[in-house]
Amino acid sequence: AAGRTTVFWNKKKGDTIAIERQKWKDTHVQWSPRGSYLATFHREGIALWGGPQFSRKGRFSHPFVRLIDFSPCERYLLTWSKEAGEKAKDQSIIIWDIKTGRECRGFSFNETSSVPTAAPGSKEVASSAVAVWPAFKWSPDDKYFARLGDDQISVYETPSMGLLSKKSIKVKGIKDLAWSPTDNILAYWTPEEGERPAKVVIMSIPDRTELTVKNLYNVKECKMYWQDKGDYLCVSVDRVAKKNKDGKATSTNFEIFHIREKLIPCDVREFKEKVDAFNWEPHGNNI
């Protein structure tokens, strides 16, 4: 019903109401990744609720927030407000400490507007302010978060929110990055340019050691999929046949990296047609 928000317990014998409140939010609600918090959106900002009685756990003042994101361990909250960013350039995106309610750092419109095309599972935003949400990608332990820029990756460390080693990682033409779900390991890819092949690079953080590099040719697009235990990374590579004049992908390879093995070997599975989707078996090794 209009103005009413209801939380249900999903049980085998049927759904039961956990709590129901009138005028709990102004626009919508969103769960944190572990379900510890329910965020309600208000004109003035965000409120977090949790515990058996869904008591208020925090308030975060950021007028006209449109989108939020939580770090994986739920230590930090990110809020995005286009309107706030227009009034103060470093207030478009704010990172908050959830426990203390402290504003850790703000980021400006310009620092996040150059994010390239959306990664699998991300949300396209109908605004020039943020091309892809989330604008930052978190390491699995909340120690680091990264963003894509023009020919660079900027990795920040918590709790200082400062740039790791005080400099970005220069990567010409970088298209996308993805953190391992279990380790502080980044994977990213770059496209072909002239005689330079496309590349997939797997790098450890914070030491920035390249654990493995794979050159790829005739590449139209790459998408990266980590297995949930972090044992494998599959890079789905859409390829274009040299004789194909329209530039459309005609085949797909799965480049499967064995992260736990010495030197990270890579298996290749080839398909003569373009593959539209990929998924790992939950808690398993099958695809």
C-alpha cells in the first residue's frame, strides 16, 4: 500500500511479516550485502536500520541521494547525490564510516565521470554525473577500493582514504577491472591498439605485482567472472574474424585462469559462435 513498507521473513512454511511501518522512507529502500542493515532513502539523506526490532543504526546527511553502495564487509557506505555535487564539487559521492557515522571522504563529479562501459551486474545510471554504479569497486576485506580513470587505476586504502602509494597505476586504454571475491587481487583488461595485443593482467595489491599477463588477439570485448571462492577467473573473450568487415563478434573463448596454481596457468575453451552469458556454479567449479 502507498506509504507503507513491509519486511518479510522468507520461511519454508510461507512468508511472515517481520516488521511493517508507515512513512518509513521517502522514495525507496535497499539492503546491505550481508543483510545487517536496511537503508531508507529520504530527502535529507540515508538512514540505516537493523537488529531484531529494526532500530535506527545511523543517519547520513546527503541531500537528494539517488544511489548508495556498501563495502563488502559493511564497514563503509557510499552515497551519490547529483544535486549536492553541483553545489560543492567534492560532495557528489561521499564515503561514510557506518559505525561512527563519520564522513570519511568526498569525491567530485570529475573524479568519477570517466568510468567506462558497465561491467556485468553493475547498474547503468541515466545521468552524465556517474556513468556506472558503483563508481568504486571494493576489495573483499574492505581494505582497498578502486576506480577507473583515463589510462589509470586509482586504488585507495582505508581507513585513511588516501591514494595507495600516493600514485595511480598507469594502464593505457584500460577498459574494466574486477577484484577477487576472496583475496586482494585485481584483474583488468586492455584492448588492442595498432600492433599492441589486448591483455588480461592479474595483479596483487598492495604491492602491485603482476601475477600473470595473457595477450589476446582479434578481441571485440572481454568480460571477467570470478568464481565465488576466488580459485578461478574466467575471462569471456568475444572475437572478431579477420574477414568479418562489420566488426561484429563471431566467436567466444573462455580463458580460465587457475589462481591457486603455480604461475597461474590458463585453460582455453573455444566456441564457434558468440556466447551471450556466463555463470559459475554456486560454490562449485563448473560453468
